[in-house]
Amino acid sequence: MWPSIKRVQFAGVTELLDGARHWRVWHLLGIQELRHRYARSRLGQLWLVVSAAIMVGAISLAWSALSNQPMAELAPYIGAGFVIWTYFSQVISDCTMIFITHGNFYRNQKMAFSVSIYALIYKNTIVFAHSLIIVVALILFFGVPVNWYDFQIIPALLLTWITMLWAGYVIAMICVRYRDLIQLINSWLLVLFITSPVLWKPDLLPAHNRFIVDYNPIAQFMELLRNPLLGEQVAASTWLTAAAIAFGGALLACLLIGRYRDRVIFWT
């Protein structure tokens, strides 16, 4: 039993590493999708920054008026939260369709399916980097402190990418097998948006409702990325939770990937 589990897990690890080695392929796929999306557009990807900036400005003004909180405190928090949430939700949404969309690539040649996951993470990370212009503008305009805590963003991103890789592969694999889950996951994104601290602060929750944040992995990764951007320290419990999700989840996901990766081509 144990040698069999080890072989399956090794196959899953190999699948993910093979995809990383084909970095030229997923680089070209990611860039191609961005170019195709904004073909013949004069502003191109700047439309994402403009639309996100308008959304952040409108939400911050409305939320500041409703909650009677100062814009200087609320706008950077909401801006960083909205940009990070858009990053997370777009990766999840793309994963539901990625094996279906890229199915033709794998019917003509043998290549690791994880290439598609790397490509969509790469594409959305580029978009996320562009959207960070909004966060930087808010930091400068409202005088958010810049300190050594900002360097926490590097290990925070590494943990986020590891989690996106294995979770994205599992989501893509399940959705290509059971197509009804695509609609279910996209519907639940709205629920996650409401129950995650994107527009509201966890401090506002009463003690008996803290489980909404404590047991919400999206909330943990929101804090992991947002606190460094706002010059705040990330709690040790958040680091431990994110690391457990990233590495513990990867070990379990590799078992699933190694067991079913050869069947994906028949499901596309």
C-alpha cells in the first residue's frame, strides 16, 4: 500500500515539475492570451487599471460615507483588498475552464497538463502587477507608511503561487470531469467575496463570528498579501496557516494528480 502511494505521489510531483520546465510554453501562452484579449485596443491592459481604479474609488467613497470612516484609512485597505481579490477570483474562474479550452494542445503532443495552470497563473500575475499601480498610488496619496514589513510580500507571493498551482490543477481536473461544477464554483465566488474581508475589516466581527475569518483560506491569504502592501506585520498564525495550506495541500493534491492525470485527456 505504502509503495503504491509513494509512486502515485511521485507521479503528481513529476507532473507539476514537468510543467515548470516548459516555462517558454506557458510564457507564450500567457502572453498570447493577454494580447488576444486586448487586440486592436489603444490602451490595452491599462483598461484593467482604469476600470479597477474607478471601482475602488466608488466603493471607497460609498463605504466611507456609510461607515463614517476616514478615506485615508479606508481607501488603501479597500484598494489593496479589491486588487488581491480580483487576482484570486480570476485565477479560480480561469481554472474551471482551462483544460477544456486547452484540450487541443494535449491531443496533438505529450505535455504536462500543469503547463496550462502555470500559463493562467502567469497571465493573471501580470494583470495583478499592473493593478498594483492603484495600490501604490493610494499608498503615496494617503501617506501609508513604507517600512521593512513590505518585504514580507516576497515569501507571501511564493506561498500564494504554490497554493494556486496545486489548487488550480485540482479545480481544473474536477471541472473537466464534472462540468456542472463550473457553474457552482463561479456562483460561490460571490459568496466568498461577501464572507471574506475584502471591503470590511475582521476587527468589526464579534468574537463569536471570528470563525468566518479564521477558517476561511481566502481571508488568510488576503491578510498575507495585503498587510505587507500596507506596511503592517503579518501575524505568525497567518504564516503558519498559509504554509500548512500551501505545502500540506500540495502533498495531498499530488496524490490526486498522480492518480488521475492520465485520464484528463479523455475528459477534455
